[in-house]
Amino acid sequence: MTRSLITASRYLRALLAAALTVAAVTCAGVTLAKTQPPAEIVKERQQELKKLGAALKLIRDELRGGAPEPTKIRAAASDITRAASAIDSWFPTGTGPDAGVKTDAKAEIWTDAAGFAAARETFVREANRWAQLGSNGDVTSWSEAATSLGQSCKGCHDKFRVKRE
């Protein structure tokens, strides 16, 4: 009985040590993100959004061409779903227009966080739908889903991005 208690005690200590390590690593990541200058965060955000735009453009160009290449479509779909799942981390507090950094992000991203979250979730849903359709090879369904995906982008841009002239 004593031996099993010692083994259980060691197991619990090892489990606690692992949990504390995970917590420390997580907190360190959060601290690093908060200490990164807003200009760097905005620059990274802009780079990621450009990659997203390139993937969307590739899809549009493939669908407009005579014979879209499924391999290119699938790669772009993968890039889009990756971006969709990460987009909420691209807009931390303090990286908006009030940060003194050039950005097309409107203050509404932070002042209407629920609205931004809803727009983002629509994009995530459409990106996931696109990725599922992207694997079936049906050009008609790709075109329909691309239209919905584009509308989900536009929905966010219309409210949360400065219009370019």
C-alpha cells in the first residue's frame, strides 16, 4: 500500500511539474506578444493578410481560367483555412489606429469586438466550407463557394477596414 502511494505521489508531482511547465511557456508567449512593438505586430498582420489575399487571388484566377488545377486550388484552400483560424490573433489590443502605426484596420475592430468576431466567424465558416469543396474537384461548387468566401471577406472589409481610394 505504501509503495502505491509513493508511486501515485511521484506521478502527481510529475503531472504538476508538466502542467506548470506548460503554463510557464504559455505565459511567456503571451508576455512576448504583449511586449512586441505595435509596429512589428501590424507589419506581421499585413504580411499574413497579403498571403491570404494571394491565396484568394490564385483561386479567382484558377476559376476564371479554362481548366482550374485542383492541386493549386487545394494548396490555396489550405492557406486560407490556416489564415482563417489565425486571424483572431492578428489584431491584439493596442495595434489599431490609436497605436500611431499606419494601418488600414479601423478602431471598430476593438470597439465592436462582438461584430468583428461575428464577421471573422463567418469567414472561418466559409473558409472551412471552401476547403471541403476544394477536395472534390467540382468546378461549379468551387465557383459558388468562392463567391460566398469573397462575400465573407467583403463583409469584414466593409465595416472593419479603411476604404482605399
